[in-house]
Amino acid sequence: TLATTVVQLLVVQGGDRWAKQFLGVLCLVKDNPRRSYYFQLFDLQEEKAVWEQELYEQLRYLPARPYFHTFCSD
């Protein structure tokens, strides 16, 4: 991995509310076979990847607060 941190992943529900989806370790990964970069979130209790997002050129990253970052996901 290129970078790793602990995160709480929230998703929008109902168009206006944030809901907790996962808590785990987020890694920034360079995936050579797929020729791209990804965020991959791992659940330490389940010992598996639970979420992934490709980082494509048009991705709009918005630091809403110092510790709250947003972007549209697949």
C-alpha cells in the first residue's frame, strides 16, 4: 500500500442523512494488473476487504471538514 489509516465510512441515505457503513483500515493501493489506484477498506474483525473505490481522473474530492472528506463513489 501507498498509505494506510483508520476510517469510518459513511454513506448518504435518503438523500440527506449520513449512515455508518463500515469501520476499518483504509489503504491507498496501486493495482498494477488493473493499471489503476484504489481505496480499499478492510474490516479487521472479518479479515477481508469490504469496500473499494477506483481513483479515476474525474473523481471530485471535497474536504468538507478537517476530518470529514467526501466524494461520489460507485
